[in-house]
Amino acid sequence: MIDMSRKSLMSVVMFLIVWGYGVNAFAGEATHVVTELQGSIITMMKKGRDLGYTGRYQSISPTVKQTHDLDTIARLVAGRHWKALDASQRSAFVEAFKDLSISMYAGRFKDYGGERFTILSEQPLKRGNRKLVTSQLVKSDGEKVTFSYVLHQIHDQWKIISVSVNGVSDLALKRAEYGGILRKDGFPTLIERLKTQIQKNAHGP
């Protein structure tokens, strides 16, 4: 079963996807990236309790790195503050953000309860070389959740740069949250907040 509250559902990025074999006629290169991630997640979920958090983290890490452009996402969530960070701060932030992103999958997807996921559409976006893949998750209790993935092409590969859950952008939420921390408390506090969240994902609610 997916272990998440409504709040955590909104906060998980890149992050709340399960395989349902619903690729059908909409399948394209961008869709295949999304379903690659989904296949890895469902495999992890089925072995979730036996693997434990560390095992789940190691299991999903390569796929998250392969299917997401985490460097670009980190820069986007930092927003206008990115330019004010020096090279060492940027590096530290990107590494912490990558760790957080993977920990969200490993911490939330603990076991499998019959969830299924269906691709609804894939379409090009007007802005840049981007595509939008829309899908629907049917949870074990019948609740339906709509996911919208924005992917862009980098080095001839499609990669996820944004995820929206029921119309709410995780990227926008993080940009607002991180920007507020940087303005009020500074960079060291932001890194500590990310590390704290990683630990919460590791140890559960």
C-alpha cells in the first residue's frame, strides 16, 4: 500500500507513480520514460517490506536518476536564488535535492496493494522542446489521482522536469517553500531542512 497522507501526496515529486500497464496508443518516447519509472517502482513496492528503506533506496535510485533531469529540477526549484549561490553552494544543494528526491520514493512506496496506473495522453507543449504525459492512478481504495509530467529532451533523451498532482505543481510548491527559507533563514538552513526531510522519509511518519 502507498503510505501517504493528502499533504504528503502533494509534496512527493517526482515522485508518486505506480505501474498499471496502461500505455496503449498514446505511447511515445516521453511516455516510455514515465513507464520505465513506473515499472521500477512497482517492482520495488512488491518487495518493499523485505527490502527495507535502504534496499528500496538502492533499488529505485538508478531509475530516478535516469528518468529525471534532477540537475535542472534543482535549478528550477531554487528559482531566482540560484544566481546568488556560489559554485560550492550549488553543488551542495543539487546533491541534497537528488538525495531528497530518491528518498521520497523509497520512503513512501513501501509495499503493493493493487494500485494501477494508466496513461491518458502524450502531447507536445508549445514552450521549448517539451512534452506533457498525463496519467491516472487508481489507488487500492478506488481513489483516482491525476498526474501530469512535463518532460524535456536533453542529449537525445526525454527526462522528467516537473510533476503535477491533481493540477498542483510540486515544482511550484518547492520553489515557494525553498525561496521563503532562503530569504528568511539563508542557505545553511535550507540544506538542514532538506536533510531533516530525508531522515523523515527514511524513518517514516
